[in-house]
Amino acid sequence: MDSDEKHSLELRKLALQIADLERPWWKRPAYILAALPTLLAIVALSVAFFNGFFSAQLTKLENQRHDLEAQVTEFEEKKSVIINEIRTMQKEEEGRRRSQEDFEKTMQSKLKELLETKCPK
């Protein structure tokens, strides 16, 4: 009897498989589960597109780019000002150093003259 039961179960299984294969492809769960995420993604992108999400993001990015360009220009101007100040300070420092060297040379020559006049050899 077991073999008759087994045989009838196999026949029933084959009948269910044949019935499943005879259904249209869109009514099969495997195709529905595979197509569902793709369909949801298309719907989500369409809703985002029609609501203007992408154009709003593009506008926001363009505004940020414009702001950054303005900041870069401002920082470049500040950089130029600072570089000019540094050059001016370097020139002033060079002038002071030369003045100090000239002063030291003058003092040494006067000291030498003074020593020669006060302490002749």
C-alpha cells in the first residue's frame, strides 16, 4: 500500500506542477517577487522626478557651487593681501638690518678713531 500511496502522491505533485506551469508567467510568485523591487524602484524614481526632487537638488548644488566659488575668490584676494604685507615687512626688515649694519660700521670706525686719538701708539 505504501507504493500505491507514494505513486498517487507523485501523480498529485506532477498534476500541481503542470497546473503551475500552465498559469501565465505574471501570475507565478517567482516572477512577481523578482519584478516587484524593480517596479518599486521605477515608481519611486518617477515620483521623485515628478515632484521635482532632482531639480531641487540640482538647484541646491548649483547654489552651493556658486557660494564656494565666491569663497575661493575671497580667499584668493585675502591671500594676495597677506603676501603683499609679508613682502612689505620683509623689505622693511631688510632696510632695518642694513641700517643697523651701517650704524655698527659707523660706531666701530668712530670708536677706532677715538681710540687712536686717545691712545696713540
